Amino acid sequence: MEKKGRPVTKPPELKSGYYLEIKSKGASSGVKIRRDTKQAMEFTIKQYEKSKIVTYLGEVKDGRWVDGKNKGKKTR
């Protein structure tokens, strides 16, 4: 079944918040998770760190990375 309509031309932007990447041990790719507050982000890290590999990606505000390894860059 084909998709109908016009294809997306503008890449999606990330919402404002704190971003984490969670991977299974031995996996090459992971899942990005967004949290609204720093406290919620820290709770999520504690929740997953025993069984998964958790990487803090940084905070996004108004389409730009505020901290992390992409600091100062646009999200897309």
C-alpha cells in the first residue's frame, strides 16, 4: 500500500527539554528519550543505568543545544 500525499520536505526539530540516549549492552544504536525537567532526567538515568547504557546528550532550548557534546549547534 502506497502512502498518498506530499512527502515531508522540512526535517523535524527537537522539542525543548533534556535528552538521553539509552542502549542495550552490545547494541550499536539506541533510543532517544526527552524529559522536561532536570530532576526527571536524573531519575530516568538512575532507573536505567543498572541494565542499559545511558548517555546524556544535552539540553535543547529553542532549537539549539545548550550543553552536551553538540553545544551551540542547531538541532537539525
